[in-house]
Amino acid sequence: MQLHHFRQELADRRTQVFIIGFEKEERAREWRRRAQIDFPFLIDLKREVYRAYRIERSIFRAWHPRVLWFYTKRVFRGKGLPIFRADPSQLGADVLVSSEGIIRAVFASKDSMDRPSMDQLLIAIDDLDQFRRS
């Protein structure tokens, strides 16, 4: 997760980051510790937010060949495989919501490795700010 490296750029844009996951609290806490993430983590055990934002589940897309290749390289580097305790077929998304609660952009993952770059997110945030001022 690269968001924490851009903490100042996000603060300069008055942007708050929330991470939403469907893991139980102790697992979420462990993930945050390992990833060194201190953004607020909201737990959505029933995946209501995932459904509201139409974030898909797909075993085939979650385990796309490039994802398998990523984990294969990880094993050969001696890092092992992560333990999947929840639903490994749940895809993710990055959603920009305005301060008025309006969804302004959704970056839905095509597979579990597909995330927007920070440059893409910062441009979308800047566009949202321009929209707000007009």
C-alpha cells in the first residue's frame, strides 16, 4: 500500500483516507501492523459497502495469471505465501467520495493486483477539487 508515502500530499488536498475491509478486528489489526498503515480501518463484515459500491468478487479475476506470477516470485524470494483467512476472491476498489457524500470516482480492480497509481488518485482528487470550486 503506497498511500502512507503520500500522507503530506493527501493532507495538502484536505483528503481523508479510510480503509474498508471485511476481516475480523484482530486480523485487520494484524494487517495494519504488518503493512505499517495507520489510516482508519473500517470493518464491514457483511460487505455492505462492497455491495453498495458494486465491488465484485471473482475467483478467476482474483487469481489472474499475473497474480499467480506475483505469488510465485514471492515464494522463490523466500517470502512465502500470505495466509488467506477471508475471501481471496473479493476484489478491491479505490473510491473517491466528496465531502457531500457523493461518489465522484470509482477505481474498481480488474484483478487483485490492479490498483490505481498514486498519480492517478492525486489527479482525480485535484479534478474533484476543481469541480467543487466551479
